[in-house]
Amino acid sequence: MDKIFLRAPAKLNLSLDITGRREDGYHLLEMIFQAIDLFDFISIERTANPGLTLSCNLPGIPDDSRNIAWKAAEHFLSSPALPPYTGGFQITLQKQIPHQAGMGGGSADGAAVLMGLNELYEKPFTIRELCAMGVQIGADIPFCMVGGTCLAKGIGEALTPLRPFSAPAILVAKPKAGVSTVEAYALFDRLPAVSHPDTPRLLSLLEQGDWRTFAAHMQNVLEQAVPLTEIAELRRELGLWGSLGSQMTGSGSAVFGIYESILTAERARQHLQERFGSELQTFICRPFPHGVETVPCSVAC
């Protein structure tokens, strides 16, 4: 096999809590992750010339070692367990997941590169080994490989699969302004007091399949630290237009609302576009039960 196509789903944080810090400065987290059916598409192709090349359909995305996909490839290819190969690889990203949104777009691409290269090398590594590689590059990469609905602890790498989140429709809204993850955590550390999610209750509601009550009790502690007025404005509009619950995902700046149906989500989406204009990106999504997958060219191209 000389070329492979993959799709990598975005993630949402249905809950995000910060429970402490490690000695190395990393924050300890307790999160409920959910994959959704909004995808980046990635192709990886062997080339005659050695080295890596990377291209992307969106301007402003790094095409060098600053990109997580590039870092993932370098990390994988540095393994002494691989057979000799004198050629290189071309990585092509077709991105749909917004940048600086808290939706794991970079991590999804990194996960896809690790899994794609593993396929091209005829699977020298298990998923567990790939996850161990991935967490050295980005803490969300293991979840992006696994997908579905998971409880994540540690820095996000300790995953426990959960009963699937069964909401019929999720409306995601991404304002023009982005949020730096580093900045969001730094701002959180300066807060004198914070309100925390009731994670045990949320887990119980998930297990019961009560997604409506779950939606009403979602919480992301980082939202208290991020100073973007658009986040509160979007959440207010989502609520006025029928969401059962809404919040910011990750470190922002995307927010999402849970809806009873695609129809009610579409009505809310149309209102948001009229209210905030073309600079607002909106997506109607459903929960996705998987992580990164290989797909035929007809899907990815």
C-alpha cells in the first residue's frame, strides 16, 4: 500500500473539570469527551524523495514541524522498530474542524497520521502503543484515536469508554476570535474561586441514557476564565432558540447546544447566522461512535 485516506472526527467536551496540577505543571483533568460527525480528511502517500511534506486546504495552518500532524509523523518514523525506507511521505490535510476552537482539530490530524502510517507499515504497533506515542505529542490524541464517548482523566490520556451519548442533534458555533489553550489555563489559574461540574451525577445520567437532564447540567470550568463576550452571547441565543443545555468546548472558542431534533437545531442555526453574520461558523452534528477511520478515496477526495 502506497497511499491511505482517513477521516478524523472533531471532539466536544461534554464536561471539563480541573482537579489539580502535576509537579511538572500539567493540569490534572476529569472530562467527558464526545466525538462528533464533523471531520478532517487526511491522506498520506509514499514519495520517492526522502523527508516529509505537508499541505493544507486552509491558509494560516503551519505546513512544517509546528503542525501536530508533522510532529506525529516525525515521532512515528523515528521508531527503531520500523524497517528501512529510503523514501518520504506527503501528508495532505482537508480541514473542516475549526482552528482554535477547542474541538481537537490538530489532535485529530495527529491521531490520523499515526494510524495512517501504522497501516502503511502493516501495523507494527497496537492501538495502545500508538496512544502512548500520541500522548507525547498531544494529550487529546489518544481519545481522537478511540472516539465515541469517554471519561478522560490524568492530562486527558486515561480513557474509560462510556455508554454512548444519544442526543439527536448538536449545534456547534465558532466565533471568529480564537482562544489559546495556554492562555486559557493561565487565566484559570488566576481565578480566586471556581464552580465545578458534578461529574459523578453526569456519569450516572449518561448510564441511564437521560441525555436531556445531562444536557442541562453540563459544565466546563475553563469557561469561567475565558474573556470572550461572544461565548456568553452565543450560549444565550442557543438557549433562547431551544437548546436543552449549552457550553464552551475545551479551551474555546467554540460553543455548542444540545437539541431535541435536527429541525430545531437548524432553526437555531439560521437564527445565529442572521444574528452574528458570516464570520460565525456553524455546524449541525450528531454524536459519532468511533475515532479515526480509514475511508475510500471517494469519501475523502
